[in-house]
Amino acid sequence: MWIDYWAIDWDYDGITFKSMWQAIRGNGKRANTVNTIASSPQLSAGKRAIAVWLVDVFGNDASATVEVR
């Protein structure tokens, strides 16, 4: 996989990404594939935005936001 690391903000405010969970590939001999499954903490009920930020091994980054209830 080409993913270097990715992070999740479980309660994204639409302005500042606050990393609350991360998965990192590692480097050198410790370089592995990045875990692609994340478990959310216990979240309070209600509508919220969850944002994901991903960086590949070339330094390119991408993000996505989804609204959940």
C-alpha cells in the first residue's frame, strides 16, 4: 500500500482538524502496511462530522468529511 499514515477527527468542527486517532506505517525495517480499521471511542448521541486525513508515501495528502447521526 502507498499509505504512509492517516488520522481521524471523530468530532470535526469544520475548521480545525484535531487528530484523535492515528495509524502510521513506520520506516526502515519496521515499515509495514498501515492498519486500515479504526474503532471509534464512545461518542455522545447526535449529529456530528467525522473527518479523515491521509498522507501517502510521496507526501501527498487528502481529506474527506462525512456527517453522521
